[in-house]
Amino acid sequence: MVAAIGVGAAFVLGGSSGGAGGLEDDGAHTLTTPKTVVVEYQRVGEGNQVSGSDTAKDMEKSGVKGGTAVVGQWSTADFSNYDPEDPSSLPSQSELLTAKGMTMVGGYGKIADPQDTLDKFFASIQKQVKDSSTSDTGTMQNAELVGEPEEVEIDGAVAKCQSTKSTNALTKKESTDWFCAWADYSTVAMVSPGDNNGTGVGKDTAVDLTTKLREEVRVKA
């Protein structure tokens, strides 16, 4: 499967700064996991809403009140017949080697300070990427953060992106890929695009895919 940052669905307390500037509150929204997104990406399995008292508490620490966590994954490979208990049901090796994918981890609720929530959420992502560098499990091996987070423009939200260097578990190729996260007054999410061709996902591509995915998964409550 296409490499994706395995950050789970936890909203962990991190650093904070500033407000959201001139960002406007356009009302309550939720996050969904449509079957098809950005034209060619098909959902892998079912989209998941992660509930429970621990998740709610973690989200509240990041400034999301009454929060519901959402996780979704999409791929250009055909996973419609995939059974996790039957490895033979995976798409063919040739299809996987040319596949692209996206993982979204986020949540929705009431967010008073989007910038503060983004900073805390991004800090939790960075921590989990660093922790993954000491683990041999998952689709990213020896993952490491590259450089510092960079603020980017996504209409209606505050957003940051950063790159990681990792070895793809399927192809064993090393690549540098960018991931992005946004926050507004009702949603916050990380989007991690990836591919298996070894060329990596650049910053502009990551911002473009994050912007397009946000427009499709974020719906009025």
C-alpha cells in the first residue's frame, strides 16, 4: 500500500502560538470520508469515526470541544475486494507499484482558536513521526522530519506543511514527501499523500491535494 504517515487518531497536547488572524468562521462543519475523492482516489475500506472518552479528552487538549475524530484512506489502486484477513485479495504487485494514495487523520467540533489548535495538532504529528523512526512497523521505515514546518495558504483555514524522509516498505526506496495539516473553527486534519514510484510528493503537490481534499470532505453540519 502507498506509504502514509501512521500518526493514528490521537490529538496530543503540544506547543501553541498566536491566533487565527483574519480567518472567518463559516459555521459548524463535519469531516466525511467519501468513496471517491480528487477524481481518481478510491476509499480503502470504510471511513472511521473514532470515539471514546480518551479520544474526546485528547481532542479537547488540542482545543477541539465536543470533538469526533475521523480517519480515512484513499488509493488509486483497486482495494474494493480487499480482505485484511486474506493477503491474496490485495491488488496486484504491478498495480501497487504504480499506485498513489492519501491518508487523512483529523476531527471536528468547536474550535475557538484555529492557530493554537493547528500548532498543538502539528506538534503531535511531529512527535509521532519521530517516534516511528525507532519502530520497524508500519509503511514508513526510519522516518525522519526534514527542515521546519512551513505556513501555507489554504483558503478558509490556517495550515502548515513539512517534509519527511523515509523508506517505502513496499519498494524499499527512500523518498522525501510532504504532508500538510489545516485547522479552522470546526475542523482540523492532517493529509499525507504518497506514491510508490520513488519520486516523492513535493510541497506544491501536497498543498494542492490537501486543499482539494478539504473541499470534498468538509461538509456543513
